[in-house]
Amino acid sequence: METLDCSIYKSSRKADTYLFVPQNNELENLPGPLLQALGKLEHVMDLSLTTGKKLAQSDARSVMKTLRLQGYYLQLPAHKQPISQ
């Protein structure tokens, strides 16, 4: 089974926004506008992703593919449906 170790950071400017990067990657190598928009990043955890791993909001296979192609994966807040009355 394919595995990819990553680190997850929480944005100080954008609620419920998380940045996944391959473990041991330097954050300074990420695009400047992305880092500026996210503000201070707080390390949340390290995680070993596998193709079959269940994630709360994303498909692990897609996260792994994006990490390999662009060097980071940005998880935005889930779209909240308005409460119907």
C-alpha cells in the first residue's frame, strides 16, 4: 500500500483552513501569496497518508496526488448548508 508522510498546519487567518505539506518540507518554499493569505501557520500534527485512509473532508488518494504534483494541499472549510425551517 502506498504511503506518504505529511505535516498539517492550521491557518491563523482563515478559520477551518489546513495546509498539508510533505513531511520535512520547508514552508518557505511554498508560494508567497499562499503563505501571506494563510498568516501564521500552527503545526497541528504529522500524519502517514495511505490510499485507503479515511480523512474527515478529503479523499486521501487525491491529497497524496496533489502533494506530489504541487507540493502542498490546501483544505478549505466544508461548505455549510443553511438550516431550512
